[in-house]
Amino acid sequence: MGAANGRRIPEATVARLPEYLRLLTESLDAGIANVSSEELADLAGVNAAKVRKDLSYLGTYGTRGVGYEVEYLIYQVRRELGLTHDWPVVIVGAGNLGQALAGYGGFGQRGFPVAGIVDIDDAKVDSVIGGVRVRRLDDLAAIVRSQQVSIGVVATPAGAAQEAADRLVAAGVTSILNFAPVVLTVPLGINVRKVDLAVELQILSYYEQRRAAAAGAGLAAVPTSSHRGASA
Amino acid sequence: MGAANGRRIPEATVARLPEYLRLLTESLDAGIANVSSEELADLAGVNAAKVRKDLSYLGTYGTRGVGYEVEYLIYQVRRELGLTHDWPVVIVGAGNLGQALAGYGGFGQRGFPVAGIVDIDDAKVDSVIGGVRVRRLDDLAAIVRSQQVSIGVVATPAGAAQEAADRLVAAGVTSILNFAPVVLTVPLGINVRKVDLAVELQILSYYEQRRAAAAGAGLAAVPTSSHRGASA
DNA sequence: CCCTGCTTGTGAACGCGCTCACGAGCGGCG
DNA sequence: CGCCGCTCGTGAGCGCGTTCACAAGCAGGG
């Protein structure tokens, strides 16, 4: 057998699995029953060997000479990612971003229903966003307990983010997705991921700046890495 | 002299520079004139040697025995990231996310004013979000040209993302920030960054799942990596 | 039943980024 | 003016992730 189940999977691979899962689901919907690592690699815009190595961490689910059975592979990826059941999430902060997240149906469809959204501002409480009623910040613990929430989303302004995280942790949440531009301090064992939209723009800005500088110096622009994705 | 200016900077470093910049700006606002690499590292939740190596790519701006002058370092980081001038961005898609991005003031404050937002749905056209009027998709090229936009944001549903990207490229945009769960195909030389909110949740789900599995097997939970950030 | 063609799974090599450790050099004090 | 302490800048070593290349092995046809 190859890499047995239960092994630790490299973080880089974990980050790619959701993408594979999405592509596999699309393929299944399109009536495709089998995919080769090369086909999947083309769809994802990566190397075929990387796809095979990534999938080999899950177990030996391919058939030599044929490829992978889409439906079975979907099941295995979902199982490995822990997506065999839903993970309700609670959102702290009903501002622009919090509202957009709550209203964005994609979360629920992908297995992350919004169990609740809370805000410190009483003026926002009781308004309904995407079918979910905004509740008081003090209700956070009750929501987490009653719906067994383990993932919290921080969508507050920067100044309120640390307290939001503290409250989430106190309520029993063990994973946090942080959208505030702040480095959160959390106890060991709590998993935090940060998404900073402005940072992404600043990274793009760097390469734009670089391109402009190169052009100004009369040099050929360095071709930036660009995905070679599916053309469908 | 150390690493000269104009050198290529590793991508991992580029991704951290915006975070340093944010922390430095906060420090300056707090009246701090000098920081050591260790102080900055603590704030950012990383290793001090990493901070020094990262900053050394910009040039030799520290003073041995003293540290870095905050104001001067801010200037240098901003210059390297191309943030000495604003980068207007255009948003395609005025749905939940597009509205939130347009309404979120943080973009403008950080040097990325919203030059325009367009949508294919005429019902949304002419509504005003965050001080910006929604315009027709066909106006995209005019917006890009008149305001010299080089960065586009794709905030459409998955099905419309590729066409949105094609139109952005055709209009002259050279960098794209993609929020749609799709791998975009773009010509060489166009820089694409992708942010998929559901993917972030799925990554958290993996570690939650793993924790649950370990606990179920009677094993001690593996402590997940957690930032040791500033407590302010 | 054997042979051919195709695709997986994986050892090996490579390259990048992170960490360590220390020499270089500045500022301040006596 | 010389010494001391502190912090930067960076070469060296290490570990992880990516890529390459190929043996293993399945399916299908003759």
C-alpha cells in the first residue's frame, strides 16, 4: 500500500485539496466518471506529479492505466477534509463584510451554514441578513453551545478583533477565520487563519510596480507566473 | 552594501511586507520612533531573523545596536511595494461581496480607491454603494482607460468570472484579484491572485477533523500552530 | 492467455525558504 | 579616547515542498 491513512498531510497539500474537490465535483456534474492526474492538473493549473503526490497522501485510490474514479475520489477527499458533516460557523461583526458573508449562500452550500451572526451595536441587532437574524454579542456563547459551533469568523473592525477572538475562544470555538487586519493572540491549540483583502492588493501592487520599473528601465517585462487553467 | 535595490524579492517576503508595513504604521501612530527586528517580529508573530532577512532585501536601512527608524522604514517599504501612489481598482460584480468591497473604506485608506464598480444586471446599475455609483458592464473599458486602472477585482458568481476576467484584460487591466471559486485563464503577463473564502474554511475543517479524530483515538491533540502575536 | 499501451505511485534530486549563529559596526559611557 | 553592549546583516546548514523519471501494474485486444 502507499501512504496509509491517518498520516500527517503537508499544509501545502491541505490547501490544495479543497480546489481539487471543487473541480472534481464540477466534473461529476458534467457527467465525467474518471479523471487522470494530468486532466485534474490542467483544470487546477498545476503539475500532474503534484496532483498524484497530493492524492497519494490520502491513500491509494487510483487505478494505473485508467486514472481516478471521480465519485469515489470526491468521497475520499471530503472525508479527509472532514466534510462528511456540516460545520456551523458563527460570524462576529455585522458590518459590510459580515453582512456579505452571511448573505453569501456559498458558505451553506459548501458545508458551512451560518449558525448565527452577532454584533455589539444594538442598532444592528434583530435585522435579518441572508435569512439569519443578527443577535447580541452576549448571545455568542449560547449560540456556540446550542449549535455546537467550533469555527468562528471575525469580521469586525481592527480595534474590536482581539476581543471578538477572546470571546469566541471563551465560548468554546477552536478555529478562527480572521478578516481583521490584526495579528490575533490566542491560546495554544486554537487554529487561526487570516485573510487580509488589502494585503492581497498590496502584493499585486508590488508586481505592478516592478513591471513599471522594468519597463521604465527599458528592460523586457518579466513574465509573471500565470495559471494555465481549463478552457472548458 | 547589502542586497542592492532592484533585486528580485522572494514571494514569501513580498507577502509579509504589507503586514510589516501595517505594524510599522501603527507603531508610528503610537509615537514609536525606532524598532528592533525582535520587536517587529513579536508584533508580527514571526522569527526575528526572518524580519531582518526580509528587510535586507529592500536595502540596508537598519542601524546596528539601535534598530530601524520607523518613519524611514515605512517609506522604504511603501516604495518597494509601489505604494507611493494610489492604485485605483475596478470591481466587477455588485453582488454581496462586490458591495461589501466597495463599501469597505479600508481599500481607499490603504491606497486602493474604488475607481468604479460594474454589474451586468441593469437593476443594480445606478445604485450607489460606498459613494460609488454602479455602472453598466459595457462601461468597464471606459473606466479603466479614463482612470488608468491596472488592477481589477472579480466579485461575480463562478459562472461569470471567466468572462469578467476576459473583459478586464481586454480593457487593459494587468492584475486581477479573483474572489470567484474558479481557476481563471489569462494571457501570459497578467498577474492573478485568488482568494476563496470557502477554501479557508475547508482548511480549518481539516484541522478540526484531525483534532476530533485524534481525540477519539485517545491520543493527545496535536497542538496546531498558533501565532504568538502582540498583546498590545 | 499474453502482449501492448497507458497511468499511477514513489524514490531521488533539486531548489527555495527558514533558522541559526556570528562577525561587523554603531552608540554611549567612563 | 577606548571599551562595552547591543543589534544588524548574512553565510551556512537544514528541512520542506516541488519536480523528475521510472518501475509497477491494470485494462483491453488479439
